[in-house]
Amino acid sequence: MLRIKGGLYVITDEKLIARKGFLKKIAAAASAGAGIIQLREKASRLRDRLELAKKAVITAHAHGARIIINDDPWLAAAIGADGVHIGRDDATVEASRAALGADAIIGVSCYGDVALALRMQRAGADYVSFGACFRSPTKPDEPIVPLSVFGEAKRKLKVPLVAIGGINAENAGLVMAAGADMISVVSSVFASRETARAVTDLRKITGDKK
């Protein structure tokens, strides 16, 4: 099973996917050191998602980053992605592992539930995520999870802990200090006009020296 290290985890913004230059933003983020990029796209037809995902994998790999597909392990397997991220209404860890193989990265949203995270670790997840840590422009109605969840999870889990939700350069340090191993961001990178600089600034906060 492939383990991941700490640092910056970037998630694409669905609102920006259809815009010209989207793949350039992936390239900029990857070349600036975003080691993991999650492709989150649910609105388009499967054929369009497949073509976009293929291009995203090629682009990210060309700059040394891994691509994770949101929700869909079978799409991830079809286009040679590095893994999948699943939530409460998606495929199981076991089904994802069967589709993607032993070396794939499988992450699971655990919201604020450490007991769920423990179950997902036992099932074979490579990392778990907690959030929303702050009010998020991407999902404004998501319940806020106290940062204390990272301290509790750190005592009980061995897999990396990923923080998500409203994280930016101003509050990322608080999340890392609370015990997160990685921060995942959406608008802080993909809504920025200077994608590479946004990635560089956030990586400094995480201590990622890759």
C-alpha cells in the first residue's frame, strides 16, 4: 500500500473546469510542488469527465504530481489515476481497492468522526480527511468541525490526517498546529490568479520541502 507524506493537497474547483486554461492551472500547481491534485468534477457527462481526467493525469504526471479522482474509483482505474477520494455516499474502501489495486491511494472523508476514521483505516484507507475546518466558499453549508479533532485522531490513527474546508494562507498554520499532516485547498489555489505562487506560499506553511 502506497503511503503519502505531509504537505499540500489541492482540489480542483468545478466552476473553473470548463474555463480555458484549466489544465494550465493544474500544470502550474503541480510544477510549484502540489504533490497531490484531486479532480472534482460531477456535473458533466461521463464521456466529458473521462476526456478531462485523461488530460489531467497526463498534465499532472508531466510535472511530478499525482492525480486523485473524486468519488469514482472506476473512472480512476480507467484513466490511470493514482487513486480515489470517497465520501459517505460513494463506493467502499474495499471496492475502491479492488478496482484500483494495492498501490493506489485511497482517501476517505470522515467529517468530524474519529470512530469512522478508525474503521476506514482498518478497511485499508491510505489517509482520512476531517472538515470543514472553517467556513468554505466551496461548500458554505458544510458543518464546522473543531480543530481538536486532529489531536484526538493523532492519538488513535496511524494514517495521515488531511484537513479540508475554508483553509487559506491566513489559517493554515492553525490547522497544522492542531495536528493535521496535510491541508487540502480549493479556492485558495484554483481561484488565485497566481496559481504557482499560491501553492508555494501554502507549502511553506505546511513545512513541505519536497
